[in-house]
Amino acid sequence: MEPNRSFKKNNLNVLSGIEYLGNRLPHPVGIFLYITIFVIVASWLFSMLGTSAIHPGTNENTVVRSLISVEGIQYILSSMITNFVEFKPLGLVLVFALGIGIAEKVGLFEATIKKTLLKAPKSMITYAVMFIGIMGSITADSAYLIVPPIAAMIFHLFGRHPLAGLAAGIAATGCGFTANLFVGVFDVMLAGISTEIVQTVYPDMVVHAVDNWYFMSASVLILTLVGVFVTEKIVEPRLGKYEGNVEVQIENYDEAETLLINKALRNTLISAIIYSAIVICVFFIPSSPLNGGETGSFLSVLNTLLVLFFIIIGVTFGLTVKKITSFKDMATYMGEAIKDMSGFIVLVFIIAQFIAYLEWSNLTIVTAVKGAELLQSGNVEGIPAILLLVVVTSISSMFITSGSGLWSILGPVVLPMYMLLDFHPAFIQVAYRIGDSVTNMITPMQPFVAVMLGFLMKYDKKAGLGTHIALLLPYTIAFFIAWIIMFAAFALLDIPVGPGVPMYLEGK
């Protein structure tokens, strides 16, 4: 088989350039260390220049403070541990990892994905791949290793081009990573970082994990339809008929395993329904702990309710398939989930210092005010201003592939800056999530691109990075256009992106 590689030939220099530049970047921890050093030096320089701005929250003149001073060095040495321990996203993410980790480690997510894809009618295969792949982000990185290879196998078994199935699976799990019907670790992570930042401007403001839920839930449907169109009308016709001789066989459960898995999934569904029904009933009880008669009280307990939900369904599945037989097993799975987050914990230590130094030095406020004034002087406001953020994020994510890491770099500047243009922080966060997701799988810097190339070469031994980019670029472009139209529609029609989250701030 010799697939059409005209895209690879025409764009080899561009791809090589991206790969070269990306490979020159240090580890994310190193990036943040260098940026933190830059912040320290910048605080000294702008302090020497007497740079200042009017604080939007207090209307007081705010002067940049130097971190290279007696006061600044004392702050650096005395606050390091506090900055890390009190970094809001840390606790939220680790607790969510405990809940979702159990469900993942006992095999609930993998069983659900396999059963859904294998049982889908032939005419609905592409829809199933796209939907399950997008929803697979709830499992974090596991979806990359499950959905694409299974999708390729299923396409091949049905006489369709396996690379089309592989591309659909990769696009769904990677380019549509941020969309989901459920609130997951990524929602919690971004909301925590955003809250940490916005409170430098408005101390009482909180960005909740559900603040992008409406938009991201609607995105699942839109991206599924767009992904199906791209797969069946663009990618598959371009590939033509598969002429390879690769034999595939999906490892099915034997009869006893099938019965056990079916029983486990049934019990899990029952436990999910019972738990949800109890929460709903308690919520509507007057003066219950879930509402307390105060606006926003439910949001304050929602994170805990979601963690308990994942623990309950994970334990139910684990007990049924006998992967959980004691509290020791639960503790082991929770420990493994936290172990998987070790890289994040190390990165958070540096990120926490970076954000704290920005706040203490007043660089966040001053930079935000100056940036907002620059945009206003250029008449870049409203939807054009927010779309500019999407574009900047898309380009940046080609080089910094960690969603939380990139937001930790851009957020301290763009959140206050766009809030000064009256945008709601959760609305700004949606713009970031769009830009961060669409280019997820067309950059050599994404670690899972190498894994996807391994899957790709199983069906085409001569395939390379160019082949991978050629398969994924149509999805990137289509998802970008669809998301921009959808985003503009939410803004123009004043549709909230989450519960009580409009485009613009109210009363600010």
C-alpha cells in the first residue's frame, strides 16, 4: 500500500521546523523555572522604572514590587512551602484523582468503551467512535491507548480503511479532549488555577468546575457530528481502499467474562441511578445541606458529590468483577491513581511559586491593565478580542502541550486583562480550552503522537509524522471552525457557558 503523501512532501520543511523547535524546548518543569526567573528579574526592572497601574478592584495606584530586594527575597524564602500547600488546584485535582482513579483502575472505563464500540451497528460505527473518544477524556490519558487502536480494528473488520478509524479515534480523544458530558479532573484543574488568578483582582470570585459545563456538553454533540462528516467525506475517500494484509482480531471477553462484565455494568448503572436520585431528593428538601437556602451553596458541595459519585460507581464495578475484595484493594487503587499524578505534583510546585511571585510583585495587575489598554486603543474588544485569545492559545499549544501548564503561563496575564474588558473568567477559560484542544494531535511535542505513530505504522509501514499530520489536520481545521461558530453563537445569543455564567461580568 502506498497512501497519498502529497501533504507530507509539500509540508515537510514546516513539520521539520516545528519538530526541531519543539525538541529544543526543555521539560515543562524547566520551562516554568526559567519563566519564574524571568518574573523575578522583570519585577526588579519594572520596579526600577517605577511602573504602575490603577488596580481595578481598589482603584488605588499599584506599583510593581521588586523580588530582588530585602523584602522580596524574604518573601521568596518564607513563602515557598505555603505557596505550594495552599495552591488551590492541588487538593482538588488529587481528590478527584482518588475517585476517578478507582473507576479507571478496576476497568470500568475500559469495559464501557469496549462494550459500546463492539456493540454499535455498522452504520453507527463512526458516530460511536467519535462520541466514545470525546467522552474518553474522563479517563485522562487512558483513552489514547484504548479508543484509537480499537477504532482502527473495528473499521478494518467492517471492510473500511483502518487508518480512517484510527484517525477518527485520535481526533476524538485528542482534538476533542476538553469536551465532555461529565465534569472531570481537567475541569477541576483549570477552575482551580483560574480561581487562584482571578482572586488577585476580585478576592471573592470563584471559578467552579461546572462553569464551562453547558458549552462543553453541547460540544460533545457538535464535535461528534463534525468528526463523522470529516471521517466519511474527507479522510476515508482520500485514503481509498485499504490494500494491506494486516490481520486484526479484537480480544473479546469469553462467555464467563462477558456475563460478569454485563452484571458489573448493570450494577454500576443501578448504583449511579440510586446515588443521583438520593442527591436530587436531598437537594429539594427545604434547608437541606445541599442548598441551605443560599445561592451557590450547591456549587460549594458539588466537587465532593462528584468525587463520591466516581468512588461509588468504581467500587460497585470493582466489587462485582472481584477486583475489590477489601479496603486494602481500594487503598491500593487510590495509591496508584495518586502515583500517576506525581508528574503533576512536581510541576505544581514550580507553578505555585510562579503565580505567587507574579501576584506579590503586582506584575499580574500591571501587565493586565496595560494589555487591556492596548487592546482598547486598537479597538480590539468584544468577540474579536476573545477570538484573538483562541488563536494565540492554538499556536502556543503547539509547543507547550500540557493544558494546565499552558494555562498557568497564559492565565495570569490574559484572565485579568480580559476581565478588565468585562469578560467573565469562565467565558475566557472556554476560549482557552478551544485553542488548547484543536491542535493537540498535530504537534510533535505531544507525547502521545509517538504512540499514535506506532498504531499508524501497524497498518502502513512507511507512514511517518507527515502521514499522521495529514490524517489529523482536517479534524483540527473542522473542529476549530465548528467551535468558533459555536462560541460566537453562545456569545451573540447570550447563552451561558455554565450555570449562571454569562459572557460578561455583572456588577463589576
